[in-house]
Amino acid sequence: MRISIRTFQKTVWRHYRRHGRHDMVWRKNITPYRVVVSEVMLQQTQVARVTHKLRPFVRMFPSFRSLARAPLSRVLAAWQGLGYNRRALMLKRLAQTVVREHGGILPRDPVMLAALPGIGFATAGSIAAFAFQEPVAFIETNIRRVFIHFFFPHKKSVHDSDILKIVQKTVDTKNPREWYFALMDYGAWLARAEKENPNRKSAHYQRQPKFEGSDRQVRGRILALLVTDGPLALSVIARRLSEPRARVMKVAVTLAKERLATIMKGKMRIAM
């Protein structure tokens, strides 16, 4: 290691005290429900977009119970602008699971959290740390960047399993929530300060595919149409989007398989 754990912790805490992003909306009025919603929103979505969406979403659906019983069309309407609409469906299913199996109370055990719809190991760890101050080890983009920068500066292919060992050793067991805030803020600063992204050294690094003109963009446009205009014929959707009917049909079938939408007699609608 190029730096001692003690020095590393002091460096991260010092940066957080001077430059921490303390005004982020999900770092205020912390509740397990707000943590879950913000963490799912922040998966693959820019911070700026989540900043504008979190409060309106939580006002519309203030609890697991209200989200669980809301129509999917209403949830998708509130989700517009965040992308990856399948996360909205998973979030609704998560709420239904919490209500049905846990009496509306989010479990704090990371293993139980990871079993919820749309929640993997990393998100379960972040929820446990932020919602319940559990000193668990987890990795996300900014955290990975920090540990590669400090502990693997010359290694070309860094595995998350190696990073996790050091994350576990460095976590502040008395205040894991603030510690992870500090790590993420340092990682966000590194992304701007470093000429080369340290995450490119990760064995798990993948370049984000182009969004413009992709099927993912067409998915979002189809769902946006259905949310605002209700059931529409596939031919009408193709015409409104200026897309070939064959492409619209292909994307529509995928949305139906994921239970985001239904197709019946040539018409498409948001799933109930």
C-alpha cells in the first residue's frame, strides 16, 4: 500500500470537512424510505437529475404503502426524466414486498435488503449504511475511484473483491453514513481533478453505450407517450416517434416481457 489506513482516513475526512456536498437533498431528513428511493434513483443517473426529482416523488408517494398501491402509470409519470424506467417498476415491487412481507418496515439486514426487487449487493450495503448506520462494506463508482487512486495506483486490472477488503478495514464503524458520504464526495472530486479516470483500471470497467438513437431511448419515448396519452396502437406510436414499426414492435415486446407495458389487439398500454 502506498498510504497507511490512518493517513487515508484523515485525508478523506479533511476533504469532506472542507468540500463536502452537505446540501444534497437525500442527505437531509433521512428515513429508510427516502434512502431507498434516492439510492434506486441514483443507480445510473446523474446527481443533478435526482436532485430535482427526489422531493416531488416523495411528496407524491410518501411511504412504502403509498408507493405499493399506486398505479404503475402514475409511478412512471413521476419517474419521467430519470431514465431506465424499469427501476421505477422494481421500486414499486420493492415497496409491495416491504408491505407484504415486512409490515411496511424496511429490514436492516443487508442480506434481506439484497433479496428485495431491484436491490443488489452494493445497493443493499449503501441502504444499510445510510438508513441504519450499519458499518457494512460496499462499492459504487465514486468509492471504487477513491480506493483505486490511493491503494492500486500502478495496478492495471483491479478487482472489486480486492477493493472490498480495504473498504472493510477503513470504514468508520462509529459513523459509517458520514464516512461513505465523505468517500463519495472525494471520488466525485477525483473525477474532475484527475486527467485519467482511475476507474478505467477496474477489471469491471465498462464504457457507457451511446444513448442517442439507441433502443433505450426508444423505450423511454414509448413509455412517455403511453403515460401522457394512454393506450395507443403500435402503428400510431411508430408514426408519432418517426420510427420503423418493426423497431417499435421489437422494443414493445421487450417492455411487455418486463411487465412495464401490455400489448393487446395491436394496442399498447402501461401495465396495471
